[in-house]
Amino acid sequence: MTDVLSQPENRAADWLSGGGLRPTRQRLALADLLVGDGKNRHVTAESLFASAKEQGESVSLATVYNTLRAFCDVGLVQEVTVDGSKSYFDTNTHDHPHFYWEDEGRLSDAHASDLVIAALPDAPEGMEIAKVDVVIRLRKTGA
């Protein structure tokens, strides 16, 4: 997969190419919002849609959802679900835990080196553990 830190003028196209996706105008525009500055980010479909509109992009919310799903399917982003209903999309696809800031409705990375999982239960017969998602919920003390 292409590194998010490639040259700024080619970053979005290179990122899409790394996932084997055709660089359509809308994909390029959304990819540029996700990785154009070389930084990883966590977005919801709604926040990405709002950013696209602010940039003057002509894109529907349905297209944003479909594009994020395509990005997930090829491994360019990972989906992190909070409360079983709220999905965030993370451009950092390496295994790592997250903080969910309840008061702000925001997701951020937590340091993987600080997380220790001593054991996992055995998977049911005929199954294997594909991934372990860790979301640590935060709220202000005394609230």
C-alpha cells in the first residue's frame, strides 16, 4: 500500500492506486481530503461530506458513503464502530487502539505500545480471530 507521506501533488492519486482503485474525480476529491496533507485522520461520512461541500465539491452523501465503503474494501481505510451504530473511518490501517471522547463525539489514536492484551478467548470451532478492535471510551471526570 502506498505511504500517506508521498509527494503532495500526487498523494491522493498514489493512495488510490495503492488500493487498486480507479481515480475518478469524486474519489480523488475525497482522497485528497483524507490524505492530501499527509496526516492520518478519523472521519465520519457526514464530516467528510461537510468538508467536501466546504471545498466546493459536488458530491452526495450517498457517494461519500459508497466511496468510504470502497476505500474500506481495498484496505485504504479501516472502519471503527462505536456503540454499534456510529462509524468512523481511519486512514491509519495499522492495528492500534482508539480513544472515543464521549463528550465530543470524537475518535483519536491511542498508543499501541501502552496496550497489553494478555489473552483472548478461543475462537469457536471452525472460526479464527480476524481482528481485535479496542475502543477506550473517555469522559470528563466529575461529570
